[in-house]
Amino acid sequence: KAQTEELRKLEEEFNSIAIVGINPNAETHPMDTVEKMGGFIEDEGLNSPHFYYLSDPDQEIAEKYGARCTPDPFLLDYRHTVFYHGRLNDKTGPNDKVENRDVKDAIQKMLKRKQPPEEQKPSQGCSIKWKEDKE
């Protein structure tokens, strides 16, 4: 929720690429259900034609890619290989000013067919609510 504005900006600035949000959280946490988050996305205006919201009910995608928190951005190139995995930006609190837009910079490099950023700082956010058998 703290990064909604950044997602909205990315959606506007890069309307030629798809943004896919995947909910890996276990359904045991009522605020993190697909229905609740789907409503949140609509309420926040993240419903453009190139923004997709999917569910990962078995948490297989999160495990495969090594996701640890939400949001945990993965930028895939035209070959569908991971070009970037790291934080959206350097914002750590709700009132912080954004100085570095890490995903934006990575997208620009990818679109120019440059090398991925050398430094990819870890994502920051709420931990994924894993199913009991996955913890």
C-alpha cells in the first residue's frame, strides 16, 4: 500500500509494458485476500489495460522466484528472464521523499537494451504470509 503512488507512476510512464501484480499471501490473513486486494487496486486507480492482478494460491510463483515481501518487484526482459529483482525505490516510510526510483531506472536500461543495474538493493515491504506448510 505504501508504494501505490510509485506503481501508478510506472503505469503512466511505461504504458508499453505490462505490470503484473501477483498476490502470494495465504488466505488465512483476511486483509490480504485476492478479493480485498482486488478492491484496493480498483480503489487506487491501478486498473489500466496493462495492469494485471493475479493470485498465486499455492505460492509456487513466489517460491520459484524467491519473493520475500510485498511488493517484491521482478522485471522480466523480452526473453522472460529476470533482468532486475530489487526494491521499487528508496522510500522506507510513508512520509519519505523518493530520491531513487530503482525500478524506473531498470526499466529504462532494459528498454535501451543495456546491462541490468549492477547494484540491485533488496525489496522492502510486508513479509509474505506463507501457508503453514511453506514456513
